[in-house]
Amino acid sequence: MHEGNGRIKVSGKLFEDVSFPADSSAVSWTQKSSYEWKRPTEVETSPSLWGKKGIRPAAINQGSLGDCWLLASMAAIAEWPERIEKVFNGVKQYPSNGQFVTNFWAYGRPFRVTIDDRLPGKTYYNKFYSAFTRKSANGAWWGPILEKASAKFFGNYRNMSGGWMSESIQAFTGVPTLSLSHKS
């Protein structure tokens, strides 16, 4: 778990989280990657955090990372949109400075995880595609942003390949959970 706000850098009016840099270390501790890092504002003119239809479970669009356990939790929690808003500190619109302060839980204690909105991906035929969770068909960016905050919370993106929904539900809500996969 990576806690706290970390070190920050503000260039112009855009926020950069230098404690979770937009480079290979955010993806994997052991492998180098050649992803480009772009902000949704570099991909489209006016990105929407919640999309045209608001917070919806169908907004989750898995990419190439094996974090279905995390994404399934995000979709389940999105059945109650106010719970996702709570994770995002009640933010209503996409912040112009690219800074997100999210709420997580660990060991019964709340943690704030601050990130910038730079996301890994690749450009094909002049179009940027997120490497991992993608924006929804309704234009919502909350899925990729929450996945990035989770990557910081759990260490990096590859650290989330494989896991239990009980871990992510507890991390998002603070509610104690029990995994049925554990034998007593």
C-alpha cells in the first residue's frame, strides 16, 4: 500500500504527482515498459469524469491488465453512485489541474491517495488508447482514474494483476469483508 499525498510538482497549472511518476515504475517494479503517458485533456477537449449518463456500473471497460477483481468491485460499488462519489471526495466535474484526491481504507483507517491524471497507453493511427481500463462508451473517465489511484495504493499497476474482490471492496469502502476463498 502506498499512502499519502507524496511529493508534488505543479508545472503551469497542471498537477504532477512525482511520488507516482508517469513512467515504467508506475507500471512494474521489475519490467520496463514503453507506454506513452497522456492526460484525458490531451486526448479530448473536455473530458468528463462521470460521462453523459452519470456514474454507471457499465462504465468499467477492462484493458490488458488482469485486475478484474478490482474492476468488478468498482462496478459493484457504482450500483450506488454516491459511494463512488465518496471515493472521489464528492468531486462533481473533471478538475482542470488534473489532480484527484481519492479516499481509500487500509487496516480500518482512512487514507487519501492523490494522483495526477496522466494515464499509460499507446497511440495508433493518431488516436490514443489507454493501456489498461479505458473510458466508458458514455465518455466517463472515472474508471481509468480510479484504477490509477488503486495502482498507487497497491504499489503499481502490475501489482494488481490477480487479487480478491474482498480486498478492493474494503479498500474503497472501509467495510470489513471476508473472502469465501479462505478456508478456516
